[in-house]
Amino acid sequence: MEEKILTNKKHGMAALFITLLEYIVGICVLILAITLHDKNPESPITVAVIVVGVIWILIGWIPFIGLKSLKPQEALVLTLFGDYYGTLKGPGFFFVNPFCSSFNPAAATKLGQSGDVEGSSKLVIASPQTGAATTQEAAGNKISLKIMTLNNAKQKVNDVLGNPIEIGVAVMWQVNDTAKAVFAVDNYKEYLSLQVDSAVRDIVRIYPYDVSPNVDTTGDGQADDGSLRGSSTVVADRIKAQIQEKVDEAGLEILDARITYLAYAPEIAAAMLQRQQASAIIDARKMIVDGAVGMVEMALESLSSKQVVELDEERKAAMVSNLLVVLCGNKDAQPIVNSGSLY
């Protein structure tokens, strides 16, 4: 179903003025007819005027139903006897067929941290699974065209290595086609929330939490350095693309997606922290050893070039051992002064 924008409908003020004027004239004519009827009870004209006046007073309020007022970045989808009539968009005071009714199945659904159209004072409690909530009181049938934020609850997902992680994603979105949003899916807000959950699970399971060897995250058959922690922008872009593919049929546009929370699940967080600490210690020790070997090599070359002392291979090995112990040790060395001979 294609969206049909109703144009040339901004006649709300004129329709309101004319309807009020007709209502006032009808009341005045009815009063005048009753007065004339009292003077001449047998006049059929006054009786007919009274009947018409009473009917008009009873049904004259119907045109008021066709008056619609919209704020900036709001839309209203209208149906007429079950058929799609059209969509009002943009700010203004409109007048449409009074028998048209507005329709929005997602009116009572609010998403976490979204800019939904306000119209209800009921308490909104977000679902821990989808981040969506429903209120008992309808929030009006207006559709917000603003850029809104869906911040779904954190999910526990296994990465490509099977490690459980917790991840949260914020999605910026807006309604692009009101007809599709209202008629193509049952509730476009809940539909979006579920598609976000599904896309996060599908993409996250492709990546490791941190860089891991022999893992292909791009699907080209070759291992790469992609990871959730180091390639968060790439991961978010892939999540955005998959969500957009799924919600096109609902008339929604995904503007941006960003990872807002990423961490190992609590049950393995301590073990992974120890692993990271061990890796950091190994890297630090490797750097210390590389530096110590360079310093020993420089010391031997300096002693040999300046002919400070002549050392045989055995004494060189002993000196290298002592220097490495001093340079690589994690405690301060205790110097020993040799006051005797060289050997």
C-alpha cells in the first residue's frame, strides 16, 4: 500500500467558522419559528422550520468531527469505512470528511528513550526483553515523524568463540511511510524492537569480543582482525544495514545505530580479566627482555671497543647472566663490590 498525502485540506478555520455560523443561524431560526408557531399554530411552514431546526441542532455537530489539528513533525492516517483514505502531514488546522477515523495500532506503545507523541499521563514501564511498553490509556492516534531513539535492553549473546557477552544498542529511526507503518505490520514499534534484537544476535555471533586468530568476520574465507571491541563502528554499521533490510516493509528508516554497552557476562568476567592481566604481564615481560638484551649487547660492545677489560667466553656468559638478572628482575639488585683480583 502506497502512502497518499492529502493536500488542500487546510480549511479547518474556515470550516469551523462556517459550521458555528450555521449552528447559530439554525438556533436563531428555530427560536423565531417557535415564536411564530405560538402566534399561528396552524401554519405548516413554521412546523416544518421547527422540525428542520431540531434536526440540525441534533446533527449539526457532526462537521466538527472533521476538524483535525497537527503539530510540526506529526501525521495522521485516516480511514473511511474501512478503506485507506489518506494521510495528513505537517502542521496546520485541517478539515476532512467527518466520517473519517484516525488509525494507529502503535499509539499506546512507547519505546525506551523515544520521542513519541505525548498524549497520555499513564505510567509507562519498559519491557526488560524488548524495551517496549504499552499503556492502558491510548496516547492518541497521531504518528510522530520525529527522529526517535530506541535503546533496547542489554542482551546476553554468545560471540563467535562461544563466550557470553552483554551488549546494548541504540538505534535512531523515524517513520518514512505512514501507510506501510500502520497497515503493513501489526505494531510497527514492537516490530522494530524485535528486529533490533534479532539483528544484534545475528551480527554479534560473527565476531569475537577481542581480536582472536583464525577468525573470519567478513565472510571472505580469510582470518582478519575484526572484533566487537576494536571494530565497534563496523559492527554497528552491519547491525544498522540488517535492521533497515527488515523494516523497509514497515515504512521505517534507520538513521544510525551505535553500541552503547559491551562487556563480558558476569559469570566469565573475572576469568577474562585474569586472562587480560596475564596477557598484559607477558607483553610487559617481553618488552623488558628485549630491552635488557639490547642493553647487554651494547655493554659488551662498549667494553670491547674501549678495551676496558678483556673477557673470555665464560666470563662474558657470566656477565650476561648477571646483567639479565639485574635488568629483568622485579626487585632492586643488591650490588657486590669485588675488592680483590679480577678473577
